[in-house]
Amino acid sequence: MSVAFLPGVLQTLPQNADYVRILPEIVLSVFGMIVMVLEPLLDEKTGQKILGLIALAGALAGLAATWFMAQVPGVAFWNMIRVDGFSVFFHVLVIAIAAVVILSSYEYMAVQRIRAGEYYALILFGTVGVALMSSAVELVLIFIALEISSISSYVLAGFRRHEAASAESSLKYFLLGSFATAFFLYGVALMFGATGSTNIDLIAQALRAGPIPLLAFVAVALMFVGLGFKVAAAPFHIWTPDVYEGAPAPIVGFMSTAPKAAAFAVLLRVVFVINVHAIFWVIWIAAALSMTLGNVSAFVQDNVKRLLAYSSIAHAGYVLVAFAAAPQLGTSAVMFYTAAYAAMNLGAFAVVTHFANAGERYVTLEDYEGLGRSSPLLAATLTIFLLSLIGIPMTGGFFAKFYVFSAAVKANLIWLTIIGVLNSGVGAYYYLRIIVMMYMRESRKEIPVTPTPLALRVALAVCLVATLYLGLFPGRVLQYAQDSAQQLVPQTSPGVTSSAKVHTATETF
Amino acid sequence: MESMLHITTLHYLVLGAALFLLGVVGVLTRRNVVIVLMSIELILNAVNLNLVAFSRLWGGLHGQVFAIFIITDAAAEAAVGLGILIAFFRNKETVNIDEVNLLKW
């Protein structure tokens, strides 16, 4: 009897292709474990360099693995994971972010004298979480992935644990983060109750079958709280400036881009499931609030890390504008924006990391006075990133904003567009303030200028090329984003529904 | 008499909602970080209760399995959280949330 039973069991076991579909996650985990195992075997000085190289190799191997993953689109592990253009896009994005962060950490580790093993391993594990978030189509897995990335970033935020500020930022991040996750979970439980499933496709099917039950509305609202926290959207943004100020600078670069991008990816999947109009006003208000609060608060900041934190809240608001727009156009705009934002923000934080020096001493606006003269190349690089954050043409930031606002206009969100455009005008002021400080003021302090190490140069070059590429030739990335946005529609019954959905979506524009 | 003793899904949901509210109030009003942590655990238990109740309603074991995942995650979170709390305590010699005030505005 057991022999007859066996083939049936074997068929339900994961197939080989299933493992290829999570290959990037497997590769990153393995490299993370290698880093942890090797750490105690090496002495502190040589260890930092070698472990950093292994971690970098891990990230690059993860990128290569993503290529293999992209060859086998489809679902895996009993509909828990879906590999499509959408998840491949976010995999490439977050793993590239990890690689750049590892590169810009090299110098930081040596200056701050941080033990490298756990640091690099946690970056890799955190990347596993964010990568998994983008391909998960099951709420259980989304939750697990969210927690993998969150717990890694809680610890990373407190890595300068002898600094009171760092420990405090970690504690704040942890308390508010787990509070938000609890809300998210309560929402997931209610969604399970409303539809009887935790699979996104099945939930979509259940919700389309009839009028959306009240329980599902409450569920989505609660889930939005949890994800809104992750993307630092107002009114769930209070933690952002404090955590960004206290956490190690390269980690802030990571936290402000990778988990954010992944949380937007999850939000997109959830938004596609629920009819967008169901939570339209929630998103509208969150977008308007984030943009306004972020930009207005950034005005009065003297600490550059804090200023960039408020700027990141404002940028989350711009992305939410695209969410409020209808599915098809909005999705590709969101994807493009997260990529462009990652490139320019990582670059800006890499410069801030280097300039802040040992103990993160030089982080106020005053310290940036005269930087244009003392290290012209670094100042010029930072200027380009800041111009991109403003949204000046020829940089990635311009097209990112352009696509977001054109999607909003096409969806008839005139008021939200007006608020957004006004905000980007206001936002220009505080970015320009840093540039003015660098070029038009004389330095009043004696600030040591350290030579930029090779690793940092490579990291900056990658960010710079990405920012300019997205600004000069946005076509290919945008085309890719549009193609994968089409695949995102939940496949309730493949072919018929999805093409019908696309049709109605284009009709509304 | 016997029908009055029958416990329906709604009973579980009300209990879950009560636990959830208790947890939220605890997080917002308590000043001791350890108690705040316990309140967050309370919310997670409310979630577990809801999941198991819904699982009974719909049939199948989805909810139960999900609850086990959440319990595991809560353990990991508590371990990390207490570790962070100890790092914080070493710097400031307190677990009072009002003293978490180095970073503001």
C-alpha cells in the first residue's frame, strides 16, 4: 500500500524548478552563513576585508542566480511564490542595493571598528527577506519575509551599540516596527476570515465573486498600517527621522531603499487584489500627508541624515500618488520610481557615510560648508544625487516624478497632482541648501578630508551611472516595468480574465 | 440550555478583539519597555486566536499552521527585542520609555 502511495507523494513534492525559483534567496542565505562561520576564524583586521569580499561575492552570485530564476517563470511551492517580470525586477533591484551597501560599508567598518561577521551576514539575510517579499503571493510567506527583513534591520540599526543614539534608534525601530507588524497580522487574520484563504490569487477570486465584505475593508486598512510603516508613509512615519539619525549611515542607505521597495511591491500585489477604489481615499490621504509633512519638516533640519530621512518620507508620498492612480500606468511608475530613488538615495548616503568620518561626527549642514573646494569630486557627485532627488531633467529623479505625475493626471487625480508638484517645488529648497553650503560658503571648521577608497568609488560610480542612465535612457527600464505590470494581475483564470482586466484598465484612461 | 453553552466563531472574534485592544492600549500607555513588549505579544495572541477561530469556521488547517508560524516569529522577535533592550540599558541604565529621548526633532 505504501508503494502505491509513494508516486502520489513524490508528485506533490517540490520539483527542481521550484528550487530554481528561489535560487537567489538560497544563494544569499548560504553566503550569509559562510560569512558567519568564517568570522570567528579570522582576526579582526584581515577579517573585515575578507568577509566583505565574500559578502560582495554573495550579492553578485545572487544577481547571477536571479538570471537563472528569470528563465523559469511560474509558481512554486504550492502557489506560495510566483516568479514573473515583476519579482525579477525587484530581485535585481534589492540585490544590487545590497551589493552597493556592502561596498560602501568597507571603509565604515574599518573606521568604526565594527565586527564584520554579523554585519555582512545580516545585510545578506535582510536581502533574502526583501527579495522574498517581492515574489511571495501567499500572506503567510509575505509575513515571514517581512519579518526576516525587519528583524535584520532592527539589529543593523543598533550596530554601533556603544553609542547611545544607535541603541536608542534600534529600540525605537524595534518597538514601533513590531507594533506595525502586529497590525499587519491582525489584518491578515481578518482577510483570512473574510475570504477563507491566505493565497493572494484565491483572495482575489473570492472578493470578485460578490460585493466586498466589510471585514475585508478593515483587513486591508490594517494591512496598510503595517506596510505604510515599512515604506515610512505618513501618518506612520514618526520613527523614520529618529532611526535614520541614530543608525549607521550605510545601513540607513539600505533601510531607506531595499525594504521600502519590497514593501511597495507587496502593496502593489495587495492593491491589485482589492479593487483599488476600495482603499482609494486611504492612499490619497497618506500620499498627500507624506509629501507635505516630509517636505515641510525637512525645511528646518540641520542634520543631513535627518534631512534625508524627511526627504525619504516625501518620496514615499510621491510613490503613493502613483498608487492612487489606476493599476496599469501606476504600477510601472511605482517600479520606475523605486529604482530611480534607490540609485540616487544610496549614492547620497554613500557620500554622507564617507564624509561623516569616524564616530559619524560631521553630519550637520554646517560641516558641508566649503566641501566644494576641499574635495571637489565628492561634492560634485553629491550634487548630482541631490539634483536627481529634486527631479532636475537628465537625472533619474526627473523621469520618476514625470511618470508618477503623468499617471496621476491620466487617472484624473488633479488635486493630488497639484499637491505633488507644489511639494516638489518646495522640496527643491532644502536640497539646494546643501548644494549652496558646499559651493558658496567658506569652511569655518577644520574637517579632515580623507581619500576615498576604491570600494566607495565603485559604489558611487554604480549609483551615478544608474542615476544618469535612468535620466537619459529611461525607455528600456520603463518598457520592462510596463510589461511586468501587465503580468501582475492575479491569474484567477489565466488568459481570459487577465486580458479582460487589461482591456478595462486601458479603457478607463 | 445546551445551545446556550455553544461557542460560536463570533465569541472567539470578540475575545480576539478585546485582546487586541488591550494590547494596543498597553503599548500606548505603558512606560516600561518590557511591558510594552508583552502588550505586543498580546496583540499577536489575538491574531492567533482569530486565525484558529476562522480556521474552524472555514475548515482545514491553514489558520492553525499560520498561528504556529506567528508563535515562532514572536519568539524570534522577543529574543531580538530583549537583546536590543539590553544594549539600550547598558547606555542609559533604564528601561523607561520616557528616557528614550536622545533623538528628537
